[in-house]
Amino acid sequence: MPKPRSQQISLLDTPYYHICSRTVRKAFLCGVDKETGVSFEHRRAWIEKRIFQLARVFSIDICAHAVMHNHLHLVLHVDSEQVKNWSTDEVLKRWHQLFKGTYLTRQYHNKQPLDKFQLAMVESSADIYKKRLTDISWFMRSLNEPIARQANKEDKCTGHFWEGRFKSQALLDEGALLSCMAYVDLNPVRARVADTPEQSDFTSIQLRIKAAIKGTQPQSLLAFTGNERQHKKLGISFSLKDYLTLVDETGRILREDKRGAISAKAESILARLHISDESWLKLTTDFEGIFTGAVGTAEHLCEFSEHVGLQRAHGIANAHACLNSA
């Protein structure tokens, strides 16, 4: 039986989550249907555009994404601190970009005069919206429902397009976060729809590589801030150069027509993450198979399980084998 969201998400333990959403009825999100020969490649643009639109509205950042033929991967960062500083005006401005809100919130947003009781109702609604704008379930609802309607209209059919529930995994530490991001970024290479990460269309790794060539980072993605947290703005506390090196080398090894091994330089990067090169390759090829729930070291898994009310921590053996291995 699937766990309730309250046992999968704990912002007390981590703001980072891996999300996977799959289609049903053999529906193709993108790609070419081998049975009919119909191409759905244009739907990749629908998804990516919507993801970045939502990231600008929600207090949720995109760390990694990959739009595949029949499923979507996301690594999200929930910025629960940013939303605390939002005024009622800011909350309603964001919410109304996606939803109608109420009659009173629209009146307030349009600077119409309201009495004391009506203002209290608006504030109450804004408090609800503020919580929703840091809610991963609302983020995924806002992503999946419009895409489903658009795809059903194009397919001239009705019914479910996505599976009823999206998969959610808490990423409890840096090793879990980076190995999951690499797993997501290398999806097209593993699936043989791209030869290299830079050729992987509609993925975060392609955006990061294109920006890195120009000496920048994509504004649509949560930035890497380096290995030191001090005096750094919000972002992933790891070197972008090191991450790109890891993904590039791993991608080359995953190709069956290529023979190779993790270099000494990459091994030193993995050592800082306390991950062996063997475990790294396992994680980046079968992350979802190794971990079905939260991901992190054994210590972090125990803490997470206690906070979400689980009687025992799941995945302890794999945590010891893969994330405490160097």
C-alpha cells in the first residue's frame, strides 16, 4: 500500500525531493509511438515550459529534470524560508497566475475597497495559498492536470493520462541529492535516446552544459554555489565543475559501446561524498530500484523515519552499501 504524503515529505529533514510521474494507457508523453508511428516530440516543450513557469510562481526550485517518452523526472527544492517574506499582495499575485482564487481575493488584487470582515477573509485565503505554494502535491497537480487536458484534447480522448499518484523520495543528504540528480540527468543516455549528456534534449544537464560553456548557470535551475556554504546565496553546495565531470564520465561508462572507468579526479570527488565509484555507478543506473523511499545515510534515514512516524527505517542495508561506502 502506498505511504501517505505525510510519511514521504518532511521539510524538517530536507528540502530536496525526487519526483517521478508516469503516464497510463500506454500513453506517450513524448517520443514516437512505435505502433502507430505518430510523433509526440512536441510535448517535451509543453512540459519543460510548464515546469519553469511553475518554478517562477511556487517557492519551489528545479534542481534537475528529464522529460522521457512515458515519464517525467524532477528533483525539487522547497524554499520554505522565501515564502515567509511574501506579503498578501505577493501571494495573491502568484496564485492568480495559475488559479482564479475567490471573488474577494480578485477584488483585493484589483485594488477594490473591502471592509474589515472581507479583508480578514482575504488574509485567510492568502494563508492557505501560501502553504500551497510550498506544497509539492500542489506543484505536481498544477503541472500534470494542464498537460493531461492538452494531451487528451490532442488525442481526442478522455480519461486519465497520468498515473494516479506521483512517486516521491526524500533526499536526505548531499550524496543522495547528487547521485539522484545524476540519475535523472543520465536518463536519456541510459535509455539510448541520446549519446551524451549534452545531446540529451529537455534535460537539466543540457541546460547546465550550454550555460557553463558561456561561463554562467541557467536562471531556470537552482544554481551550484561551490563547496563552501559561507557567504554564498541559496543553492546546491557543490562545485558545478565537479558535478559536470562526474556526469560526463558516468555517461561515457554507461554506454555499452564505450569502455572506461572513473578517473582518479572523479574518485576524489566521490570520496568527499563518501561514495565509492562502484556504488556511484549503481546509484546512477538503478537509483529507484535501490531505494524505494527516502534516500540518505543510515543515520539520516533513522532520523527521517522517526520524524514522519514510521516504526522502522526502510533502506538501511542499501544506505550502508551505497552511501556509506567510501
